[in-house]
Amino acid sequence: MVVLALIGAACGLSTLVGGFYDLTVWGPIALGVFALTLALVVNGAGRAQLVPAIAVGALVFLWLWSWISAAWGESADQAYTYAGLWALYAAAFLALILLMQRRNQRWAPLAFASAGVVAVGLYVVIQMASGDGADLFFGGRLRDPLGYVNGQAGYFLLGFWPCVAVAERSGRKILAGAGAAGAVVLGSLLMLSQSRGVVPALIVSAAVVLAIVPGRARRVWVLVAVGVVLAVISGPLLDVYQDAAGATKAGAVEPAGRAILLAAVLLGVGWGLLQLLFERTTRAAGSSLQSKLVRAEGPLALVVAVLAIGGALAAVGNPADRISQQYDDFVNLRVDDSSDTRFLSGGGYRYDYWRVAWQEFKDEPLHGVGAGNYTVDYFTERRTSEDIRQPHSLPMQLLAELGLPGLLALLAFVGAVLAGLWRTSRRGRTSSGRRALAVAGGGAFAAWLMHTSVDWLHILPGVTGIALCAAAPLVAPWSRRRVSHAFSPGRIQVLLIAGVALLAATALVGRIALADHYRIEGRGKLTSDPVEALRLANRALAFNSQSVPALYIKSAAYARVNRYTDARAALVLAGELEPSNPLPPTLLGDLSVRRGDIPAARKAYGQARRLDPRSAFLEGLAKDPRSALPDAP
């Protein structure tokens, strides 16, 4: 229970350290997770049931297929990184399931993760209310503490459904009120993010928990109550975005923070009192009237939900015209920042990202272009100047980079989790605990899946960790048989396979994490001690010879000690490792122009320009290489 709580709390608070995004952060975490998983397997895993075996097997396949894709992917370094991520997710998911030996332990990781999310949300709101929260915003949109607007929004959404699950439980009035208050806080922060990705994620996750999980009437009332409160305080919340004009104003943030705190307290207290009043009224009315009130709650909630949806559609206008207009903006890459909110805008550049990904899949449907190698075609095929490294969609990224096998593995994992959700929901008919677990876990996982289908939450290990904490209790337990500690031939085979796999994952992640650590240290030494920077770059390459960023550090260190031939050789090698990457020839051009070799610089910049024809920066350098000089006009 303690280990499960620690895992959940770490994921819940991960946004304070960038969601574990950096390899130097998640790499050591992965090594610890591998050790924990190996210890659990050695202690005795038992024969797996079908559903958890499929879920873990799908993640293991994504790890191995990503690793193998280094054989055909242009950038083996990127393939290794994504393989390490999938190895972390597979091991963490297996460890969570193996740790959930008893039914009361399944709540622990998601409960502590959600508590962490709510705590971070309260920290943000208190900062806003105290007048110190303007720095948390960028262009009127909540970005920090994670540092990425859409990721921050997705993170808060993962904590929303556990709050709803607590709020709909009438057994403990104080907890129900706290759940409703937490839902208001997190819902308000979603509005402040102005992230369009949360709209489909919220809609799909709501559809999942309302369609599958019993107890819909009370859940609808919770959602309506939260929705009404958010509508009431929407004015000051939207003012933060509308009044930004490029810089968020403290004068707009402070009233929004105070409005959120007041609304959360009022709804929390009011919801708790309503639950208490309803319970006492039905108890005093007798069993006959009590059953009638309970039966009437469902139809009344349905009427309220229909009225709420109708009111929303009326506010939006003609839905068909709105959808047609937004679809036209979507496929034509139009961006409109003049509206009062981004939630009703379908424009942007994702259609271009997905178009390139689909083209890569059609070119290589059986194995893709290799894990992490989406940019092989993106810079030459893009229709915008957007500088991205993945298509902002997990399904599209898997199709482009790992082909049909990658997508099928994702579908197998999702199918196993949904099967677990269905099983938990059916048992929730007679168990309020199972019902709450289905709402919290199913809602959070569905929200993550939908959001990362239109963004890249899957590359944030801390945020994805919360989704795994939500999915694991739905598919647990690993085995229903009593674990035998006898070393039978079958158990020895399982231990050998698991041991080899986890040691291989440890070697993979350990090498790339150490390489990245030495690369970063070398970058920090470039100015003060280029000789030491060169030593650190070589050390990084000793652990990962495919690290192109380490070659950049090596080249820069050579240039600083006037060894231009060696500096050029490092960049040439980088270009050979990643022929479609425009950065090596760009750096070759920089090196040449500083040596005074303008023809060589023009040639290098021209090559970079051909690899990235949409870059106005490279176009300028190709026309006038001397403009790269620091003192150029």
C-alpha cells in the first residue's frame, strides 16, 4: 500500500518537475521501476489472467518494436528514446498490477495521484488569488507549473473524474463536498488553460462514464452542479484570456483566483448539505417514499441534462453550420485568435501534422519510418512553418513511426483496459466502491486517451503515469490463483524471460540516460572549458554512439579550440547519421562562415534549405551567408 501510494503521489506531483519530461529525470526513475518490477516478479507473479496479460503484452510489444525500429529508422537515437519510454510504461503498469494484491489496494495510486493534482491546482489558485499568479500564464493561458499549456490542461483533467467519483458518493458527506469543490477548482483551471484538446477529452470521457458505469443520476447532478458554478464564474475566468493582449495581467488573474476559491467553498459546503438533507428527508419519509424519490432522481437528472445540452447548443448557434465552418478552418489551417475563447475554434495546424503522418504510414504501412522519426518527412512536406517533432497524436504517431503493428498494439492495450472497465462497472451495480473506481479510473483513462490522440501527453511520463494509475485497478488483479513460491520449471522460465527483458531495458535506458547526462554537462562547459566539454561529449558518445546532439557539442568544443577540421568531421558524421535533419548542414554553414569560407557556407545552407524549404531563416542564410555573423546588420 505504501509503495502504491508513493507511486501515485509522485505522478500526481510530477507537474512540479516538468512532468518527468527530461530524459535525465525519467531515466533514473525508469531504472528504479525496472528494479521494483523484477523484485515483484521474483517474489511471485502467478499465472496471469487474460485481460492484464494482453494489456502488459501490448506495452511490451511497443517497447520491443520501437527498439527494433532503430534498424530501419534514420535516427536510432530517437528510436532508443521512445523504446525506453515504452519500457518504462510497460514495467510501471506491470508493477502497479502486481502490487494490487487486495481489492482495497486498488484505490491507492489513483487516490494519491488525484490528491496531488488537486494540491497543485489549489496552489495555482491560491497564487492567483494572492496576486502572484500572472507568471503562471502565457498569452492569457495557464501554462505553469508544467510549462506546456495543453499538457497542463490534460493533467488537471485527469484529476477531475476522481473528484466527481468522490462527490457522487453520498455515504460520507464531507468527502462528497470536498470532491465537488475539487471538481470546481480543476474545471476552472481547464477553462483558464484555453486548451481545445480538453474539449473532446472531456466529452468522450463523460460519454464513457455515463454510458458504461451505473449510478448515472447522481453523476449527472454532480456534473450539472459543477457546470452551473463554472458558468456563473466564467466571466472573470474568460477575462484572463480576453484581457491578455500578449501579456497576462495580474489585475485579471487575481479576481479569477478569488472567484474560484469562493465558488469551490460554496459548492463544497452546499453539496455536502444537500446530501445530508436528501438522506434525512428520505429516511424520515419512510421506505415507500424513499424508493419513489430514488426512482425519480434518474428521470429528473435526464431532463436537466437535456435542458443543459439544449442550452449549450442554443448558445453555440446552428451546430451543423458551426461544425462545417470549424472543419473548413481545420483542413485549411486557419488560425483565429480574435475570438473571446479558443474552445469553439477548430482552426490550427494539426491537420498538416496528421496529413504528413498519414503519408508516412501509406509509404511504410508495415513498419513505419521508425520510432521518433516522424520528422524524416515532416520538414520537407509541411505546409506551415511550425517546428514540431511529433504529429501531436498518439495513434497517428504510431501509424507513421511503427506502422500497423504499432496501432494494433495500442488498440490491444486500450481494449484490455476497456474490458476491465466494463467488468468493474458491472460489479458496480451492487458495490458503490467498484462504481466509484469505474468512474474515477475509467474517466481519467478515457480523458488521457482522447487528449493524447490530439496532442502529446504520452511523452510526459508523469502525466501518463496518472493514466496508468487509473487503468491498472481496472484490469487488476494479475492472477486469481494463490502464488506458489516453489521453483517449478514453468516459474523458472518466467523468471528468466522477465529477468532478461528487464535487464535489457535497464541497459537501454541506462546508456541513453548517461549519454544525455554527459551531453548536458558538456554543453554547460562549452564556454568556460571547451576541452572538458569535448571530454564529456566523447563520454556521451561512448554510451550512445548514435547521439547526434552529442556530436553537436563535440563539434562546438573543437571549434572553440580552433580545430576546425575535427569540428567539421563531427558535423559531417551527424549529417550521415540523420541525412534528413537540416540542423547538421546549418551548423556546417555556421562553421564555414566563421572561417571565412563563404562558398562552402552557401553550399551548406543551400543543403539545409532543401531539407527544410519552409524555413524563412534558412532561406535568408542561403541567400546571404554573411548574415550569420554576430555583427551582421
